[in-house]
Amino acid sequence: MSTRRISFALIAVLALALQASAGVYVPPQPTDISGTTASGLQWSAVATGTALPIRTSATSAFFGQPGAVAYFNTLTGQLQVDPKGYDLNSVIITYTTGTVNTTGSTSGPLTYATGTSPTSAIVSGSTGLANQKTIPAGTWTLITCAPARIAGTVSLTRSPTLATSYDPGNGAGGTSPYSTNPLGEAVTAGWMTQPWAFPLGMVNSGSVSSMVVENWKTFGVTGNANATIFGSGNYRWTFR
């Protein structure tokens, strides 16, 4: 994706029982995905990105293409994101029982104290699992780490700022699986293009069994065709 076409996407957060090592991305297997959404969509279709396609202008080549996907492990609480090779400029994941956007003091299952500082402390090193923190290595801006939200923006100037490779085990699954996005365009190193596993301890283990997965939500977006596609309420089961 050209940097001039970076945009926020609304994608599904799946409830899975995938087995993943702490901090290392492991693709979920078909046996980890079963059942249907409240609207009757197969979760297996959601996992391919086709159930929540990219929604942009009708003239864009990206309109209707499979979107990126995030996975939530309902046994361990681990979160994983698969950008599918798209040049993601931002990732915002929010969990709340409320109906309005969260703040730093909103309670939630993430293991960050209110006002965690410095927020740069959640940026990983580029080598070794021991140096993995929360988000991939490189330079980020607009970082949020709070009990109900984790977020970061790669760049405000359309210039990729992340590390161009990750040491095997440091969040990524080793060899990058994508050299092109779903449109066949070359991946641009330095954006968030490759799969990433958040640290296992990012979600409080004691909260996992009581979490309502539909409470992964998106705020601040209106009028998107993906808003109620799962049949569970506006922008539920999604991240931004």
C-alpha cells in the first residue's frame, strides 16, 4: 500500500483457543476456529479477512478486499494481530463494558497502571524475546497504554518508522510471511505489515475467564458498513 493511502481499518477480533507461546506469533489453525457470529457469519470466514472487508471509497482498489485480523485467545488471553501485508499505520485495541470512548482511568483487563509512564517503555527492542515489550521495535507516536486500551501510531508524516526486521521470537513469528499485500503490491518495510503477538501478560490472567469478547470495541468511527456485521451491537468484536 502506498503511504498516501494509509487509513484506519475496522477488523474482527476472534475468540479462539489457539495454542501460542508467550510473545511469539503462531498462526491459528482451522481447528481453533469454529462456530458463527450472532448474525450467522462463520468465524472461519472472519479469520480470512473476507467477512470484514476494507471499506473505503468505491473507486479505491482496496474497497472490498479482505481486511486485517486480530485474534484473542480465550484460554490464555493473548492477543495477536495479522496485518495481512497491509501497511498499517496505527493499531488501537480497546476493551470496555461502557458505551463511550475510554480514558486512561477507565477500568479494564490490560496490565497497565493508569497513566503508565513513559509510554515509550512499551516499545520492543529489535532482537530477542527478552527485549519484547508490547509493540514492535521502532519509533512510534501517540502511544496509549492504559487498563482499557493499547494504541500506537507509526508515523504522522507518511514515513515508515518501525524496524525493518524482527529477530525471530521477538513478537513476530520469525521469517516474514508477507512480501505483498492482498492486492499484490510490495510490502513497504517500516510499517506494521507482518503478524505480531502481544506479550502473554498484557491481559490480566485473572480476568480472562470473565471477559465478554464482544466488549472489544471501536469508538470514534461512524457510518462504516462493518459496524453491525456481527449482529452483536455497534462496532463490537472489532479493533481500529
